[in-house]
Amino acid sequence: MSRIYSDIIGFGKQYLRSKVGAFFGFIFPILLILLFGAIFTAGGDQKVTLPVQNLDGGPYSLALIENMTLTGLVKIETIPAEENIDDYINEHSLPLALLIPSDFGMQVEQAIAANGTDMAFVTLYADMSQSTSGTAATAVEIAIVSMNFQISNAKPVITMGPLQSPGKGENFMDFFLPGVVGITVMTNSLFSMSSLCGEYRQRSYFKLLATTKLRKHEWLISKFVFYSVILLASLLTTFAVAKLAFDINATLTPLALIMIPAGAFVFVSMGMLLGVAVKDPESSVAIANAIGFPMMFLSGSFFPISSFPGFLQAVAAVMPLTYFNNGLRDTMVYDNSVSTLANLGVILVLGAVFFVLASKLMSWKER
Amino acid sequence: MVGGVVVEVSELRKEYPPDIKAVDGVSFSIKAGQIFSMLGPNGAGKTTTVEILEGLRSPTSGTARIFDVDVVKDYSPIRDKIGVLPQNFEPFDELKPWEALEYWAGLYDKKVSRKEINALLDVVSLSERMNSISKKLSGGEKKKLGIALSLVNDPELLFLDEPTTGLDPKARRDIWHMIHEISKKGTTVFLTTHYLDEAERLADDVAILHKGKIVAKGSPRELITRHGKMTVVVLSGAGHEALLEVRRRGIEATEEDGDVLVPVKDPSEMRAVFQKLSGIEIKVKDMYTRRQTLEDVFLGLIGSKMEEGVLKP
């Protein structure tokens, strides 16, 4: 016990004095919260700019533009009629543009006369790699549906009621905070541990430690305890900042506090397991990045896993961070203790497997 | 312990595939309280040998016993009794020397008071730097801190693997003094080095290791007596022509950095050599005698000089 305590104190002093540790433990999650919070929750004009070239200029085309404006999703800008739209898009690097053809009014009249067997067309130019394209397409679709109703004198009979947030999540930050905590727990434990293993091997600290009475599992327990304490402090700080800055509704439940040491356990053990293969800090950074970055993006920290293609969802299902993020969201946003405990169980089982493998495979000695 | 023997090594071998023999049948023993030096160039097998004794590598064959315990079978009874300064030791960057000592003592289940820490820092002359962050210490101070760490558990046997490599002459002399003081308190010291003067000055017993084998062992004086002659007449700046002329007169001589060296065993041989030399017309800057050193023995045994651990033709 005293050896573990000594290692926690000795290592803790080094960690807290190194600026890198303090940055990733405390400043990094706060930066993420403030940055993403400012992007997604601050007021400001969030409309998508949609340049429109109206070659028709008649009442139907003007009505279409007005209906698009009424959606509140787009801000219309005008492309001069004398410009060639393809050249204009290229010259101005436009990700979006809408072309209303010169015979649009005539096409509408013909469609009305043909009782819907013919149709009028507009053309949307959209770079589908950009998220704004979906918004613009939605605005155009809504405007077209509205115009169809107006022209056919029909009345809508079904509509959606006011938008309700699931659980306690009323704004983006309620959903984002657990993801940020997940990333913080992973980067601090996994990246730090694998990098630490590289440094300890390169500087022969493992050999030096092997000559003392400290054993490998004691060293690992010491790191788990240390990172649990640091990450709990990080969670409290990040939560306080999110509460103050964005008035989040997510709550700090007892299960959320239990999830932190469980996360430290699984990622410290995983980091040490990666450390088995590393010889120096450089190779440890490469290996940790190769594992950590895909996990960061595929585990639902930033994007919902349900939006991924099937094979990526299968990959996400084997990543410990997925269960950590899900568990934390389940308890902080949905108050769903049963689901949280299920995710916690998966994390603890994975952590135990990594811990045993790391203790067995890691050698402090020369082979 | 068998008859005061602390370390007993017999036919120790360490081989790496396909056919590298890092240690090739090494045998030696170290008595309690001795400073034992393993001397040899880089790659001779010194660190491999010492790391087997520290429990950090497994031998391919042979036996090594410390305090009469087999290092392969069970190292735990030994661990408490040894201190280790590894080659190229680097302290923990962000810890102050006193914190590093407190931390290291804790890893041996030992609680050290500030008084004990101060005493230890005094031994290695680091008291004035006790509150400096370790990464700001000089190379010599870092080595001193490493020695202090290796002493924190009051070891009976201390392994110092090239403790003065890369240090300036003053720092080297400081560490030599420190090793002497540690030895005077009864601690057995196993010192590996490639500095011949270090081994000669510090060691009670020396083993010269070359290509994994011990080529000579004994006290420095015994080695000089056995493998060399006691005195060397130095014809400073005499040059290669003079060497040939000296040899033509039947005098055994070697050349080193433009000097001609004539080894002599005793005063009668020295008189004979001087008589022969007086009949030769050679230009010298200076002529003097000096005691033969381990360096001369090494040159004679290995056939090369050694500079910073590298053999020179």
C-alpha cells in the first residue's frame, strides 16, 4: 500500500508540474466546451446563404423565393441573370446555388393545365460534403411543397407539434458535455499511459523501477488511482464551466461520478497494453493516435452513432469509449440508471481484460 | 554469504540469436566491502553482465549468486540489499532531489525523514541543489542524484554502471571521491567502466572484459606485475625513426602519440636500457620515467588503446 501511495505522490508531483498534463486534464475540455458551445448555442445568424439565379422573374419564381425565405433556414442572395451559372459557381467557389430557369412560369402553367402529369423544375447545385447542403435542400423542398399546396388550393391536415427535447437535454451542450468528458478521460488515460510507457522505456525508468520493490500491478493501480482523482476534478471543473456558461440541464449524478474511475480503469489499462509494444515516446504517440483518434470520432463523442453506416456502427460497438459516452449520457441526460449500469458493466469487463493482459505482457526487464 | 563472498559468478553466458555471444563464459567473485571493477570497451558485455546480476536479464547458461541467492531463481530476497545506478541514468525531470529521494525510499517501503534525506544529499554533495527541479541539474549533479537514489535503501551491494561517462574531469573526481567514501562505510561496489584510470584508482579488483570474455583479472597492481612491467622510460617526441633505431639495438619498445615507450622491470634492467640508449643519436623533447598503468596492460592484452569506450587501432 505504501509503495502505491509513494508512486501516486511521486508521479502526481511530476504530472502536475508538467504543463502538458494540466492542459489535457483541465484546459482542453474547457476549451472544447466553450468553443463548441459558442458555435452551436450562441445566438447569431445561423441561416444558410443560398445564392439564387432567377432567370424567370415571374410571379411563380418570386413566390418560390419568398416561400424559401419563410422557412427561416436560408438567406437568399442573387446571382445576376446575365452570368453563366456554372462559371459563376466556379469563380466564387460556391458550395450552393439555385437555378430557376427562364421558362419556370411557363412550366408551372403547363403542369397546372396537364393536371400534374407534367412538372416544373428548378436545379439545386450543392456540395454534398458540406452540412449546409442538406439544410438548403430542405428549404427548397419545403418551399416547393408550400407552393404546390397554394396552387392546388389544398390545406395541410397533419403538422408537427412543438419540438421537445428528450430527457433533460434542452440544448446542444447537454448532449455534448458527456462526449467532452469521454474524450478527456480517454486522452488523459490512454494517450498519457502509452506515452509514459514509451518515455519510461527510453529513459530506462522501467529497469530502474524493476530494481525496487514496486511491482507492475502496483504501478498500474497507482496510475489508475491518480488518473481517477485528476479526472474527477476535471469533470467537476468542466461541468461547472458548462453550467455557468450555457446553463445546461444535464446533472452530475452519483453514477456519473462512478463512471469516471471506471473510464480511467479501462483507458489506463488499455494505454499500458499499447505501451507493451512501444519503445520510445514517438512510437507511443503514433500507436495511441492510430487507436485513439478513430475511437474519438466513432464513439459518439461528436456525432450520433446512429448516423454512421452499418459497418462503422459495428466498429463503434467494440470501442470502450462508446460505452463510456453512452453510460455517461444515460445517467447525466436521461436519468436511465439501468442502461448506465449495463454500459458500466461492459467498461469494467473490458478494463479487467486489458488490466490482466497489460500486467502479463508488459516487461520491465530486457528480453 | 559464502566466506565473505557477496557475488559469485560461474561460467555465465548470454547469447542472442543467431550467434551473438554478449557474455561468453564469465566467472568471478566479489568479496564483501570490495570495489570490483569490470573494465572494457563498449560492447564488451559489461552492462549485460551487470544487468543479469541486477535481475534485469536472464542468462542463457551459467550461475550467478548474490548473497548466496541464485539471481535467476528468486530475486526478491536480493532486491532490498542492492542499490543500482543504471548506465545513462536520467532523473525524473520534474522532481526536486529531496522529493526524488523521498519517492524512491517509498518504493522500498521505507519512510525517510528530512534529516536522513539531508544526510544523503550531503554524501553526494547535492545539499545546495536540493530544491532545484532535477531537469535543471548539470550532468554531474544528475549522476550524483542517481547515486543518492541508489543509496536510499542502505544497500549492502551497489551497482554503478559507468557512473562517470560523459562527465568533465572535476565531476569525475568528485564521483570517485564519493565512491571511496561509500566503500569506506563497508558497502560492496560493483563498478563498470571504460576508463582505465578510474578502475586503477578505485578498484580493489579488476576484471578486463573483451568480446564477452574476461581476459585478465586481479588487483590493478597484480595485473600490472603479471601482464606488464613496472616502469616505462618515455622518450618524448622521439618519433618513429627513433623507435626503429631503439628496436635495432634489441630494446623492446612501443610508440604512442609520437613518444617512444620502453618498459623496464627493475632497476638493473633500467640501467642496462639507459646504457644502450646513451649510444644512440636520437632527438627527444624530454626523457623521463613513469610507472606502468592499467592502460599499458590493456594495450598489451587487447592490442588497442581505448578512448571513451571505443577501441583505437
